[in-house]
Amino acid sequence: MSCPHLSGIAALLKSAHPNWSPAAIKSAIMTTTDRANHLGKPIIDETLFPADIFAIGSGHVNPSRAINPGLVYDLKPNDYIPYLCGLNYTDLDIYFITKHTVKCSKVSKIPEAQLNYPSFSITLGSGHQTYRRTVTNVGEANSSYDSVIVAPPGVNVTLNATRLEFSEVNQKITYQVTFSRVATGGDASFVHGILSWTSSNSIQFVRIPISVKLVRGK
């Protein structure tokens, strides 16, 4: 039933925000979800234990919050080109997708985790990894958001900015997130966390899930 429910919610958001891209609508739905049931308790999976990120994803959709998320993680079609080049698609392959000429030799290739998705899914070894995310202010013109991090166990998560301050609608701000191991060991285990931005008026929050596969080396 998730397909018709989400299709209806997407149509609702599009009617309220006709200029939003599909990526902005997806972001609004994902980042404003509930992670607790109607009793305020953790959502459980089929085993009757609290659902992890692979079962719950971003959470249970909340249309009333999604219609006014405050911030969105937007993506335009051309933003995928550096990723496609990174997958070693040929210029001709990408032409068939985009219908315009692309020269991957002149494009800065990026990994999947560098796409401006409202989530992180990475494989982390002994080193550190830094990724960018860009948020667009779709709320009040003058607004600010503070970060809240629930780091995955065994992983250190740091930001280059802990507060985002906006002065106009549709203003974009890019921030960096760095992941590093607290301790080595624990090969091929998955750990999960959350990165949130909460508005200064406490009305909006934008929350993205983090999934990290821990491996030795790298």
C-alpha cells in the first residue's frame, strides 16, 4: 500500500508547491517522517522488535509536516551526470539518457554518496570520508537551523557548520559531513545514525538517516 499512499502525498505536495522538483518532493517526504508510532513508542518490525533503518527507512510519512519542511535537498537532472560518469558510462550512453552531448573527460566524477540525497549510505574503513550536502530554504526568509547528530556506534560524525542561517527564500547553503572510525574492528557490520537540522522556532526539523557499513582497511 505504500505506492498509492506516497503517490497521493506527492500529488498533494505538488499541488501546494507546483514549482518543486521531484527531488524536492521526495526530500520533503523523507525528512519530515515520524520514527515513533501513535503511542509515542518505537515502530516495530515483523519480529516485534524496534525496526532498524533497513525496515523503517526514513520513517513513517507525515503529510502535514512534509508540506512545510523548511529545507529540502534538491537535485536537478544534470546533477546525475558526474555520478553516471563515475560509473564509467560512456559519453554515448549518457547521451541516450540526457539527449545532449556530455564529455565525461571534462566532468568531475563523484561517488553515489556525493549526490544530494536526503540520506547517507557509505562503506567506511580506517580512514575518513567527507561529503557535501546542499539544502534549499523553502520556509521563512529569515530563519536558522541548528544541527543535531546521533552518530552511528563506532563512527564519528562532524560538520563544518553546526548552524545554517538564511536570509531569503530559495537560498541554498552547502555544508560538509565527515565520517571517521572511532575504533577499528567489526568487519562488515552495519551501524545507523541520524543527522537533523532543527529550526530556531522549533517548528521545522529536517532529518536524514545515516547507514554505515564498517569494514577493515581502506
